[in-house]
Amino acid sequence: MKTIRALIIEDEAPARELIRFMLADHPEVEIVGECVDGFCGAREIKEKRPDLIFLDIQMPRLTGFELLEVIDEKPEVIFTTAFDQYAIRAFELNAVDYLLKPFSKERFDDALARALNRLETKAPEHDKIEKLVAAASEAEEFLTRIVFRKGAGIKIIPLNNVYYLAAEDDYVMIYYSEGKALKPKTMKYYEEHLPPDLFIRVHRSFIVNVEQITRLEPYSKDNYVAVLRSGEKIPVSRAGYKMLREKLSF
């Protein structure tokens, strides 16, 4: 079997040391780098193209799930986490494995064996990584920010800086204070995962940050537009108008 290139992305030094220690019994695995946050991880994945990554979920600056959203490469992933609220059952899709800290050597070796077997058989089924990310996202109550790739870098947008979202076929265009970004998500996803005290789906094709609305104007019979601080006008359905009136006390 060829040497497997592995990257450790973990913000806790003891956890990185433990993974190194457990990999010492596996000469077929070469550690090509270590990262303490998701930004470093994204850069190292692009530069070193590892076959396998050990990925923490809760990390500063960029979470493990956010990291997977912004990389083009799709190595095999073994998640490491101290938390069990991330839809652990969804991890059992067997596209990737998870290690719930503290994990034993036996549990580690078992996860590694599955990853190595998948690499050896050349049947990674990377689409299941996306399914895992989606399933884990379902476990999160509400988003607190939006992350996307911008050129060679990664952009993090606080929700307060988001003006509105617009449907673009199977994608969503996010308009924010510095421009716009296209995300491979659905309007339904954002409707369910953006905090309802800040965002309202005013039309089947638009979700608006209510703090950006300055007024509502009639557009035609039974139809309105929401005028934003930027001057842009967003169509509002009858149902959306009713929700806005209740929310903003118009």
C-alpha cells in the first residue's frame, strides 16, 4: 500500500499530540502537517493535498464544517470532537468517521482502518461528505455568520452585514455590505437556519434583514416592495407583508 499523507487540523495541543502518538504505530501514514485553525487547514489542504485529514469541529475563526464548505479538494475525513450535539448519528453514514473525545487507541485504529480501506479501494464516495455536513448543519439551531471563498482567501460575514438573500436557480446569492456571494444552498435552508428575529422570507425568492428595511411601498394592488437603506427595492408577497407588519409594527 502506498504511503498515506495525513494532515491534523486541531486547535488543542494535547489532542494533536495524541493523534501523533497513535499514528506512530502506523508507518503507512505520513503526517504532512498540523494546523491549529480552519484557515491554516484550508491553506494546507490546497498546498499539500493530503489523502486524509483529522479534523476538529469546534475551532476558533473557522469550524470544521465551515472548512469543508470552502475547500475544493475532498480528502477522507476523520472528525474529532468533544461535543455530541452535532447529530452524531449522521456521522454513521460511513462516508467519514468521527472520534468523540476522549477516544481510545482501539477506537482510533478502527476509524483509521476504515479510512485506509476506502483509500485503498479508491471508492471515497466524497458526496457523502457533503451529506454529512448538511446533516450536521441541521443540528445547529441558527447560523451566526456566513462563510465563503473569495479568491484564494476565505471571507466571514457577520449576519448584521447581510442585507438580503436572493434565489438564483439552485443557489442563493447573498448581498452584504461589501458585495455579493453565491452559495450552493437553498432558500429553504437559509429560511430555517437564519435567526427569525433578524431575517424574514418576504417573497419566495427573497429573504431580507429586517434591520435594513426603511419602509414599505405599494407596488401594485395587494403587492408591496421593501425599500432598503441601500435604496434597493425587494418585492414583498402578501404573506411577507403580513409578517413584516407584525414584526415591524407598521
